[in-house]
Amino acid sequence: MQARAGFISSPHAARVNSVDWVMLQVCLALVPGTLALVWFFGWGVLINMALAVVFAVVAEALVMKVRGRPALPAIADYSAVVTALLFALTIPPTLPWWLTLLGILFAIVIVKQLYGGIGYNPFNPAMAGYVFLLISYPVATTTWLPPDVPALLAAQDLVTLSFMDSARLIFTGALPAEHTWDAVSAATPLDEMRTLLDQGMTMDEIRASSPLWGLFGGRGWEWVAFWFLLGGLYMLWRKVITWQIPVAFLAGLMLAAAVFWLLDPQSYPAPMLHLVSGAAVLGAFFIATDPVSACTTKRGQLVYGFLIGVTIYVIRTWGGYPDAVAFSVLLLNIAAPMIDHYTQPRVFGQKRSA
Amino acid sequence: MLFSVLNPHRERLWHFHGGIHLPDEKALSNAGASVAAPLPTQLVVPLQQHIGAPSQACVGVGDQVKKGQVLAKPQGYVSAPVHAPSSGTVVAVEPRQVPHPSGLSAPCVVIATDGDDVWGELPAPLPDFAQQDPAELRERIRLSGIVGMGGASFPSSVKLNPGPDQPIETLIINGAECEPYITCDDLLMRERAADIVDGIRVMLHILGTQRCLVGIEDNKPEALAAMREAAQQANEQDGAAGRIKVMEIPTLYPSGGEKQLIKILTGKEVPSHGIPAQIGIVCQNVGTACAVADAVLRGRPLIERYVTVTGRGVGKPQNYRVRIGTPAADLVAASGGYTGALEKLVVGGPMMGFRIDSDAVPITKAANCLLALTPGESPDPGEPQPCIRCGRCAEVCPANLLPQQLYWHARAKDLDKVQDYNLFDCIECGCCAVVCPSHIPLVQYYRFAKTESWAREREKRAAEHARERHAAKEARLERLEREKKAKMRKKKEAVAPKGGKDDDKQAAIKAARERAAAKKREAPEAAAQKEAPEQNAAEAGAAAGAETPKVAAPDGKPPGAQANAKTQAKAAEQQGAQGAVPKPVPDDGSRAVDEAKAAGAETLGAGPDERPGEGSDDAKQPSAASSTEQERPRASAGRG
Ligand code: SF4
Ligand code: SF4
């Protein structure tokens, strides 16, 4: 029994968990929501994801090289892939490739690696990358496509893009000759709602105004939210995430929405609409739960999630942007260490007041 | 709550935070009855198998000893004697390698057995224990060498003497056996339930208590049934229904940790840094209860214990009744030898046991399991990755700590911060390390931080001591000076006497002050002495198998590698001292050599010292021979 160099301290039992496993579970959980997005918004979504992943992995590898560390372990934990996927799911399916590159470089090189790589970044890289683009290129990052719902397309004289069209748009920025931007693009439901509310329309009028609206929120969007929710539940089941952040997040958003909606249902949209019409579900389960930048204590996670939800509502309702998941998450990232500090659990055998 | 509504006969159970479900692997070894391990030709009996002061050998080379004869006498209150496990001749009293995480050697009595296995003179059995004075029974237990057999090895007689200011309401008997693989308590409960219950009755009498709860995990139905029956019979016999209650608790690691079990069964929490007696509880292992029965009812000292030999690294996993001092290799051989693929040999369970580098080490009173793990059972966790702050560790921590914060500060060697995050409430259960997705050796970091903290504490105390000594010296010099002057003055005064009264007064005040200062100087020492048993108790309070291993600065490297390199460097240096050419040391050996040189005696001395009262004599003489020569047989033994 030669004394083998290596691990000597207990426990000797096999490890039951690993970072790459966790990240792969996240990727898996993204599948249903992604398919729904592709279904409603076309191939651009997939092309963006592929581009983002390639950019992210290459960027990560290069940075590791520059830092003089082995690149393979950093790539093999799939954390860069998850960042890339989340980034790609938040940007519009028409975003020019070089903006994707810019966003990813910002996310991976500056937000993640300059802070020391995985585990050290105080901000969620995907959201930081997205916000960076949102501020620098507000038009390109808010131009969305209409959901592929026949009634809607017919009513507003819109068309959808084929795979080749999407690819050309992303790589060259050129639309097919027969189409104009007006014919292919549409505001997101939250954007549309904000504009119309600002014009003094009531909620009833807004919802009756266009086939953009479905049962609870934006057509197509509500299905996307549903499938992301399913993915989120899968992660809960596999214990990849815990319930605290998503539940508190959605509760914060819905509660804030409910208060104002009950006061004035014509000027404030219903909680359900807030829930299903933007990136709220994706944010609650996939983005706010990013462990590195979130709170780690259980009570802290409740506070953290709740405040993100409330902040989203505040920005959506009174702020300058129609959706605010990214901003809210980044804001609460800043507060996370402080929240952690004040929400430490009571240690076994210590008095409750301690 | 729900349980008590649905099932009124069931006592209420409580929960502790966290814990994990692990594959229990008990079926490997709990199928058959236990067998008596073959009597080895040589028994290697360590003099210190307990927490506390090492005992003193009272036999010499060449002495004939009988089974049960005292080999070493306890030194001090927190100590335990050691008895001959069989008859034979003492062939050596020398340091041998013992199963200890430090890997150091410690003094042992080596007996060449004669095969007759005859008992020596034993103290009289005390079947009427209920009429005996508790103090007498405690003394019997003490002289029988009984220590906590769950792994903590704290002298049982001390635990059974909580003192008049700590009335004990409940005796808790730990039959949880929550670690995977281990089944020795399971088999013991199946086969010796009546004896265990007798031991419980003795202990209840000693403590003057009328309530005993036996906690057994629900994955041991046969043990549960046997214990229930035995308890019921005893209760009927004593005319005290419900005095001893056997409780089925859910299987969840580490429910067998002392603090956790107490919480589950009573809902009470042992105070942080405290011991169970403070909340009116004494907790003993089932093996200890059985040994108490043997000692009191039969007059037999502790010379044998149940040991599980298991893991897929041995041919035929099984439970044995093993004489203390039997070499581990003998048990492996009895179990069909190694199967070939051996990753490591562990004493204790896979969660809290410690690796041993040689199967020449003997079985001790605290060794409940010998675990031969294959690479498949104990895969190399690989390079640790950065913490992703996922919080899984905090979710499973039974002490409700924040392991990731502890890790963070332990890595930064911020000893104040780790204590702010309650490092010393960590029971080293390993839950956090097992679930950590980044495969960080968290427990290693905590041990490192604990060791460092103790070292710092010692330094502080030493510095204080030095300062006080300095002050005392100054005072003494001053006094001498004053006395000289006073003498001179007196001489003068003898010539012209006047105003002597004032001086006298001042001298009296000074003398009083000095007396007070001297007392103060003594005080810290007294305090330190008082602290020792306290710390012991706290250590015993940690879950079974708590240990203080040789801990290396993790330094971002797999800590084990460095620790090993250090050991090797140590060996190399010792060889060097003997004039031999130092062995080439792999990896970062050269650095380790430097370190070892720099750390020098510290590396060697620190190990035993950390564990209060551990063979510090030995630390001064870990002979080069013992650490280098034994490395070689080790190499062959493992591959065999
Ligand atoms: S489980 Fe490991 S990676 Fe997760 S927070 Fe704890 S130490 Fe960090
Ligand atoms: S080893 Fe310590 S920190 Fe880790 S889970 Fe156990 S008690 Fe908590």
C-alpha cells in the first residue's frame, strides 16, 4: 500500500456532485423554453446561441491562455456555455453577429475573467453583457420579431424569416429585398404596453387593440414562459437550484404588480401579465439563481429574490426600459454580500439571538 | 408532530438541519453473524487508546502476562488503563505505528501470545450492582479501561461523573451507526442486546437517572427488534415500564453524531462549545454499554471489540470479535485478503475515518471499522475547482454553518474570521465536502484552520507566560535592590534611629502585592490545566471518529499531496541525519524538504500536541527507523 500522493483527509466517499454536471443540467433544462422560442421567433434564436457559445468558449480559452492557466478545465465545466446560452436567450433573434461577439467578450473577459474567473465574479456575466449592449446599442437590442402566430401576422401584415433570411440578417445586417423592417419586426408585448399606456389607453383598450395579446400576456411569450417554467421545475427536482430565489423572485414581482393592479386595474397590468410577458420566468429560474453572484444563505436568498422581483416591477412601470430582469439582477448582485452578512443562519447549539 | 397524531405510541422525534442520504453499503458485511478473529501471534497494544493523559507501562520485556492483566496504568483523572488481550510474553515496549491520522508512532506493549489464552486474576463480578455505590462502579469502569467505543475514545468513567451541579435527566445510547459500510454496532446489538441493556441499567444506576433513550437508525430492523425485546424484559424485571426506550430514527447521515442524535431524540441542542451534561444528558455508544456490562457483571476489562472489516477491497467483508492489538493485516487476511484494486485503507467509516498507510497498525479500542476501498468506491475527486458559491454545503451542514464562508477565510488563513463563522462548531462530518460540486477538500481546510488556531492559542499563552515571567523577574530585581537599600538604611538607622515605621508599612504592602502577583502568575497555568479536560470533553462531544490529523496548508494545491510530501521530507531528513542519502522525493519534494526543515520540530511536535494530552513523549522520539523502515513493508502489504 504505497502512500499515494493525493487526497488524505476524510471524507473518502465518492463526491456526489460536480460543476460540469450542474451546468449540463442547466443546459438540459433550457431545452423546452429554447424550442418554444425557436418555434415562435424563428431560427435567429438558434443561430445566436451557436454563435454565442463558440465566442464564449474561445474567449474563455484565450483568457486562460493569457493568464497562463490550463484552458481545458475552465471550458470543461460548461460555465461559459451556460453564460453564452443565457445571453443568447435574452438578445433579440436579429442581433448582428458582432454585437453578440461584443456582448460575450464583455461578459466573459471583463465581467467573469478579470474578476478572477468562475466563482469570483460579483456580477452575473450574461446579464452584464446584455446590459452593456442595451446601453451601448439600445435600438438593435430592443428590436424584436413578432411571434409566429398566424392570426397576428395576418392582422398586421407581418412576415416571418426563413433560416437563410435569419442567417443573412445576423451576418450581414441585410434584410431580404422584398421585406422592410416594419414588416418583420414588432415590439415586445411589454414595450407595446408601455407605449400605449403612456398614450393614455386603458388596459382593456390595449388588450383589445391587437392580436398580440393572448390569454394572460403576449401571444407566444406566454408559452415560452411556460416551457421555461417547466425547465425550472426540472432543475428544482434535480436539486440544481433551490426554491428560495425563484419563488421569492416571482412573488416579489407578482405582489408588487397585484398591489397596483388592485388599486387601478386600467392603468396597471395584471400580475399574470407581468409574469408571462417578459423574461421574468427565465430570470427567476435561470438567471437570478446563478450561484456565484447570488446570495448563499437561505434567508438571504428569499430577500434577494424578492427584491429582484420588486425592482423589476418598479423599472418596468416607472423606469426607462420595458423589461428589467437584467438591471434588477445586477443591482441585487451588488447587494448580495450585504444581504448574506445580515442573514447568517443560527448555528447549532447557539442562542437564537446570536 | 404528525407522527404523534397518527401513531400515539411513537415518541416524538426532532430534526437537525441538513444531513445527507448516502448509499449505506451495509449489506456488504451484515449478512452473517460475527466471528471470533483468529488470535494473532503478536499483539501490539498501544498505551494510549483514549483521549487524555497517556498511561504508563507497568510491564517490561520478558514478563509473562495473563489475559486481562494490566499492562499500563492510567495517569491522572482523564486517562485509562490498558490490559493484556491474551496471555503470553512481553517481547517489546517500544514505539510502533498506531492507527492515528498523524501517521506517527506511539509507545506500545508487544505481546507474543502463547495460545493458551488464560485469564489472569479478575476483580469480583458485581451482579448486585444496584446495591453498589456509584463511585465504586465508576472506579470499576475506569479500571476496566473502558473508553467511548464509537470512535471518540473519551474515558467513560469521566463522562459518567458529570458532578453534582449537572443533574442528568436522560441517558442516550447511540446505536445509530449512521456511517456507510460500518455494521459492527448492528451486529453487536443483534447478538448482545441483553448485555447492552444490562450495561444501560448499570449506567442508569450510576447516573441516578430513570430515563434512557436508545437511538437506532431504521435501516437496522433486526437490531431494533433485538434491542426492543431486551429493553422490555429489563424494564419488566426492574418494574419500571418505559424506563429504557428504543427509538427508531430515520436513516440520515450524520444522525449518529452525538449532538445530532441528542437533538433527534430530545429536541435539545448541546450548546455551542458545550457538552451534553450541560443540558442534563449523557450519551454513550452501544459498544460502551456492552463493555460496562462485561466490566461490572463479569469483572472483565475491555480487551476485545466488534470490528467491521469491509469494502470491496477485501475478499469477504465480515464482522469480527477482535482482541485489541490485533494487526489490521491479520483481519484482512482472515477476510480473504485484498482483492487487488485497493485505493486506500481507512480506519473508521468513509465519511469520518482516517486513512492509514500501513496495515501493520493494530486495532484499538476506538477502531470500529477497517475499510478497504477500491478506486471505484473512493474515486480521486480530482483537482479542486473554484467555489461557485452554490450553497449546497450550507444546505447539508448539520451544524448549520456556512461552509463556503469558512472555506474562504480558512484559505485566506484569516483565523479570526473563521472563528467568527463558528469554525469550532464544525464536527468534521464531511457532508459539505461530499456534495461540493467543485470537489473542494473542505474538511481539510477546516482541520488546517483548527490546527492553526490551536497553535496560535498556544503561542499566545506562551507569550503571556513569558511576559509574566519577565515582569516577575523585574519585580524580583527591584525587590532585591530595595532590600539592599533598606539594609543599608537600617545600618544607618542603627546609628541614628528615626521614622522606621513608614518603611515597615510600605514593605508590608509591597510583600502583599508581590504575593498577589505570584498568585496571578500561577492562575493561567491552573486555568490551562482546567481547560484540558474541557477540551477533551468537547472533542468527545464531536461525532464519533473526530480526529486531529496531520494537516498541511492547503495552499491551493491538493492538500494531501503536500502533507504527504512533508511526511516524506521528514523521513528524508531523518535519513539524512543518519548519514544516508536522502531518498528522492517526488513532486514538490524539494520545497517540502525546505518546509520541513523550516518547520522542523514543529511539524513533528504539532501532531500529538494538538490532541489534548496525546503522547507528547512520543513526539520527541519518532525514531527515523520507525518511519522509514515501516514504509517498505507497507508497500508490499497493500499489493498483496
Ligand atoms: S458546495 Fe462547494 S462550490 Fe458550493 S458553495 Fe460550498 S464550497 Fe462552494
Ligand atoms: S464538515 Fe463541518 S462544515 Fe462541513 S458539513 Fe460537517 S459540520 Fe458542516
